Amino acid sequence: MKKSRLALAAAGLGLALIVTACAPAAEQKPDAENAAPVTLKVAAVTAPMTDVVTAAGEAIEDGYKVELVEVGDYITANTIVNSGDVYANFSQHVPYMETFNEGNDGTLVGVQPVYNFLIAFYSKTLDDIADLPEGATVAIPDDPSNTGRALKLLAANDVITLDPAVDPYAATTKDITENPKNLEFLQVPIASLNAAYEEADLVFQWPSHIIALGLTPQKDGLITELDPVFALNLVVQKKDADSAATEALKKAFTSDEVRAVIEDNGTIETAW
Amino acid sequence: MSWLTDLLAQYGDDFAKAMAETGYMMLVSLLSAALIGLPVGMIVFLTERGGIAENRVVNLIANLYINVVRSFPFLLLVVFLIPFTRFVMGTSFGTQAATLPLCFVAVAIYARLTEQILREIPPGISKVARASGATVPQAVFLMFLPEARSGLVYALTSAAISLLSYSTVLGVVGGGGIGDFAMRYGYQVYNDNLMYLTIVIIIVCVLAIQAIGHRTSVRLDHR
């Protein structure tokens, strides 16, 4: 008896999984007033992106529902939008998305910049970037688009020179043509850069992470940059760029509810 | 095969560096497994109830170390140990510093494997050790180790393969190595050919480790 009940439960669970997997990510338009709302799945990796998605869910117009899908990494967030398993994601800036498109024949587009933030270099020991000692260790991110962003910021402040033939947004440490102070670059994931702050001479970091050390770019950044190219974007498939559902999402992502989340956060600013 | 020569031309130097980093991490962690892990495993075996050097406190402490270290998801052990690594090595980043957490887990894995091998040698040997009045070092070096050596080599092979796998996440503290190479130059930039090629090379390494370990173990098996 017990066994058969277990088998039934397992079968039920399996069926539920199949049904969920088969359900279309989104219908284009709700039919009538009484029809069940259309669910738009939106993938995000971590706060504050997840908080923004939740707030947009509260703000979205009648006829739609936003379902937050939390995923473990930024590449997965793109894979599942590109395959149509979820409708949209909110996890990246446009250059990161373009790298994905190029590598995967992807058709993703950014449809709405939502927030942006000041990136900066910090130092535990220095007050001025000009005091960087000979052979100093500089910790920068290890993923392509943030590596380029960090190097571009250093080049803009004449700490290094980048090969002019290379797209600065795609630069790597190999594209450094002049390094007058013989800086050593330590490349680690964004999540490890806070630990690197304790021992490297200069550290790149996002405000959402450096705040854990009590630092802010406005107060503590030695050099900072705010580039609209890097605003966090709502991303959908190209074929959905002008759909009614996307319009509803864009409205929800620029609502007062989302504005409140961004202003409460303290490290980010609205980008619309 | 032109894609292969293209890859080699573009990434050959980085790949060689990554292999050297992995080699360094493997060598140091395997040495610590053999020189520290094996004695710790032996101590657990000797001091447990009914062992020839029964000692509850020592047994508890050694077991606690093994269990606690093995409980950590490895990535979190690395992050957890950052302040300790910085205190001991002066820095917590780079290949040398990244090897320290790998040694912690190497000792724990191999100690547990050693204990398991020793438990499987015939109980008669412990009885002979007792009856003949052998001292603990005599029993260890003349009876237990010779009896268990084939299994210990085989277990070290298994530990080596686990450590190769563990070493692949050390990019999180700038440790580099072949796993970090596959992540950064393959996965993150969608260079699938490079990623799969690297995985194939890792598989070849594992097959080689397994073959060497198996042969050595069979040769040492005197039963």
C-alpha cells in the first residue's frame, strides 16, 4: 500500500515536471478580462537584480504576471532566454550579452536600461592613484567584459596604455602596450575581489560588493567611471523585442516600485 | 585539424603555464597526503576501540579533523581559509597560496582512505602483533604497512584523481591551473572547442594516473 502510494506520488511529480517543462514561456497577449494572466518568466542571478524583478512583478499591468526564476550563473541566465525556456532576464549589461550572442549565435537584445553604478578602483594603503609603487599588485576581474572595463578605466587615467587597435571593451592584459610602473595583474572572480582588497595595492570592484567592506565609490574610489554602455538591461529574444508582453515588462521595470528598490539600495542609480 | 593548430598557436603558452600550475598543486598536495595523511589515517586505525594503541582523545581529534574538512564544499573551504592562508603564506592569492587549502583536503581524504585500507587487513595480524609483544612502531612498519602497501598505493591513485578535480576550482583565489584555463579561455568566452579539448586532456591525465597507480599497486600486491 505504502509503496504504491509512493509510486503514485513519484508519477505525479514526474508529470508535473513534464507539464511545467512543456508550458510555453509566454503567450503574446491576454485574451479577455477574465482569462488567467499570462506568466512571464524572468531569470536573475542575485540581489539586487532579483529584488528589481520582484518589484517589477508587483508593478506589472493586469493580464500579466512576472515569475522570478533564480539561476546559478550569468551564462545560464542567457542560455535559457535564448532557448525560449524563460521569456526575459535581468542580469547583465549589453556588452556581456553581445559576447554571448557572438559565441552562441544568440538573438538576445537589451530592451530597457534599468540601473547603472559607479565602478571604481580602491586601495587599502593609497589615497592617490599617482602614488602607486613600482611593481604594485592590481586585482581585476577574470571575466572578459569586466577585465576590459577595468583596463579601460586604468588606461583612461594614464596608469597603463592599451593597444589602440583593440576594442577597449574587449581588452585583455595582453593588450597592454605600456606599463611604466610594471604593475602585476591578479585576475580573480568578482566575488574574490573583496578578499584581494586586504592585500593587493589596487583593487577593482562593483559598488554592490565593496559595500560589504563599508566602502562606496563616491567616498573611497581612487578612480571611478560611470558608462551608460554598462547599464543593467532587461533582455529578451529579438523576436519579442516589440511584443505587447515586452512593452508591459518595460513599463514594470521603470515603475515607481522599481525606482524605490534602486533608491533604497544606495549603491546603484536609475538608468532611464 | 587546422582549428587545432590555430588553438595551439593562440593558447599554447597559456596552456603550458596552466599545466605547470596544476602539476605544482598536484605534487605538493600529494606529498602532504603521503607524508601527513597516511600517518593521520594510521593514528585513527591504531587508536580506535580495540586497536593496538587505543586512545579515545587522539582518535576523536583525528576523526574530527577528517570529518570537518571533508564536510566543507571545497570552494567554501578555500574561501573560509583565506585569512588563515594569508597569515601563514603572507598572501592568499596565487598558485602557491591556493595549494594550502588543497593540502588540507588531501590530508583528510587520504587519512580516511588509509584507515579504510587498514581496516580490511586480516584481524589476525593485530592479534599476532599483540601476542608477539611487538611495539607500536614495530607493528606499523613490519606488519601493517607491508600488508597494506598495495591498497595504499591504489588509494593514493584515487586521491590524486580527486585532487585533480578539486584543483580545478582554485581560480577563485588566482591559483590558475588547467580547470581555470578551461573556465576562462573556454567556458566564459564560449570557445567550446578549447573547452572540450581541455576536458579531453584532463581525461587523458586521469587515465594515465589510474594506469600508473593500478600497475604499481598490482606489482606491490604480494598476496
